[in-house]
Amino acid sequence: MRRTLSLLALAIALFVVPRPASAQDPPPMACPAGQECPMHGDHAAMQARHAEMMQQHEQAAARIQQLQDGMHAASGEAKVQAIEALLDEMLAQHRAMHEMMMGMHGMKHEGMEAEHPDD
């Protein structure tokens, strides 16, 4: 029993106690091959793009909320028109997001083709 407790304490110490970084540890932004990642040097631009995307997302969410509130307040034919406006906005936002993601996907492929022109 004492040996089991000792082994358990050792296992906990190995997994819980933080170990100091050694010279063999890769830097936090290192690529698997040990090369610097392309995004590392352009971190400020990436942060700016992220902030812009978050602002666009918040504006889009506010627009959806505005249309949803209008739909809930409406009745009769106005409610049908409000539902149509909400659905149109949701679909437009979905298409815009899809185009943005495809554009990002396309940029990724262009970079890969530049690295591997023989493929």
C-alpha cells in the first residue's frame, strides 16, 4: 500500500508540477518543422483583422436582433414581411460568411501551391 501511494504521488508530481522550459523546448510560435510560422511576423495585422471581423460580427448580430424584435412586435401582413426581412438578412449574412471563408481557403491553397509547385 505504501509503495502504491508513493507511485501515485510521483505520478501526480510529474503531471501537475510545471517543469522549467529547457533549451530543447520549441518556442511557442514554432512550426512543427522548426521553422518560423508565417503568421508570427504579421501578428499585429492578424490582430487588427480579428478586431475588424469581431466588429462586423457584432454589427450583423445587432441587425438580426433588430429584425427579430420587429418580427415579434408585428402582426398580420406586417409580421409576414418582418419574417421575410429577417430570413433575407440571415441568408445574406450566411452567404457573406461563406464567401469570406472560401476566400480564406483560397488564400491558403495559393500559399501551398507556391511552396509545392510540383504538386
